Amino acid sequence: MYGSSGTLRGDDHRAGPDDRRTVTVGLVADSGFATAIASAIENALSLTIIIDGEEVDLEVDRAAVTLPPTATGSTPPGQWLESVQATNTYDIVLCISEVPRRLGAHPVVAELHAGTTAVLYVPSFGTIAVRRRAVATAVAIVHDLLDTDTDSRPRLRRTMSTWAPGPDADNGGERVLLTPGMLGRLRLVMGMIRCNRPWRLVPTLSTALAAASAASAFGVFYANIWQMAASMTGTRLVLVGVAAMVAITAWLILPHGLWERRSFRPSATDRRMYNAATLGTVVTGALCMFTVLFAVVLVSAAIVISPRFLTEQLGRRH
């Protein structure tokens, strides 16, 4: 098996069925979306792999270890390996993290360390087909770390990412999978928003939603409000909606200290990245809240207001 040095251990392996060798993969994930991806990776990994022409059993174990918090751009895979191996002994460790990682201006999709540890950074996959692409990358990385036979090894599609030497390549044999360009950075921010799960803001905004529902109920029963809305142009109605979005977004971000400042995060790149993700998360959460509010008011209005009465009040059929 592969030990902590990344070399084959001939005497320490455990026997599998028919005295086959067994290699173990430890899966460690942040709580949240990363946990769901870890489950998908576990289901996707084959139970049998081929190493040097020999069938080897693959055993996947989910380690219940909390990954240590790290600063953006300086995630230490070695520290994560130590945390996992403190209570477990695996041949290789695969960490799935929701922490955004970058190398210079390039988002890091995955990182290999010392031949025994790999880290998958979920935000770098963006928002489209994240689970499928993350699983494909993880499976390819596991085969790479175990040095399986080329013929049986799955190929990693490199449509937008390329392997490059890591910052400590001379010492730890690191490699990183980078996504270059503006599109990669945009995808990273979108991935951060996805990992924040902005729709979970709706229960948090229950007080604001209740107040907005009460104000909307007032509007349902007063024809003057319908007439005023009917007299407004589409552009003016859109501007009113945008003003409401700006107001609730500012109310959520500024008083609650969600906007990153230089005193808290010195790196200007990190500040822009986190602030963009915060803004996108809050705006998306507010849109979810307004969607729920719109649906409630629409159903209420359909029940309370008859089409004939609405036509009489507005003086038109549509």
C-alpha cells in the first residue's frame, strides 16, 4: 500500500478477499454541500483497481474530522493530513473543502500534496453540474495518487483547467489544478455563492417576510393601490423593485458587519472576492424571499379579488 511517504508498503497491507491487497481512501469533507459531494464520490469509486497489473481492493472511509480553518490562498494540505491521520490511518486522504483557494489570480480546483493527500475545492467548480464534475475530478485524482495502471485509469477532462507546480513543489511534490482567466474567477465567486446556499436566508428573514406579507395584505384590500400600480409604467415598476432589493440588501449587509474591510482581510483580491460572494448571496436570498412573497400575495389576491371587481376598479380588462 501507499504509506505516508507515498511509497508502496509491502508488509503492512491488509488482506482482502482471496488475499488481495487493500488500499484505503479517507474522505474528509466540510459540512454542507461538500458533504453531499463526498457521498457522491464514495458511490462513484470502484471497489477494485489495478496496480502494476494486480487487482487491489479499494476501501473508502468517511472520516469524521473537522478540517482546521485556514486563510484564503494559504490552505495547508499537510495540516489537514495530520488532523485526519491523528485518529485514522489511511493510505491516501481526499479532502473536500468549501474554502475558496487561489494561487495568485488563478482559482485552484484541486491540489495534490506529498503523494498522499489531495484537496478538492468545491467553489472553483462554479454552479453548473458541480457534483458531476467534482466527482469526475476526484475519481481521476484518487487513481493518480494510487498510481493505477494507465489502461484502467479514468481520464480527467481539461477543458478549462490545467495542472501546474504548486507553491512548494520543490519540497512536497505539490501539483495544483488551476482555472485561468476572468471566467475562472467568475466561476469561483459563483461557486462561493452556491456553497453559501442563499435560499437558507429565507427562514432567517422570517421577520422581514412577515412584515412584508402584512403590508402586502393591506395592498390587497385597497383598490387605490391597484389603481396606482396600474397607472405606473413597466420601467417605473422595475425601478421600484430594484430600490426594494437595494434597501433590503444594504439592511442585511451593513448593520451586520458582512462587508469585508481592510482591517479584517488585508488582501485586496480576497476582499473583492468575498464581498462579491456576500453581495451575490444576499441578493439571491432576497430574491428567494420576494419570490415567496409574490406567490403568497398572488394566491391571496386570486382568492379575495374577483376579476369583475378588478376590471371595474381599474377601468380596463387587462
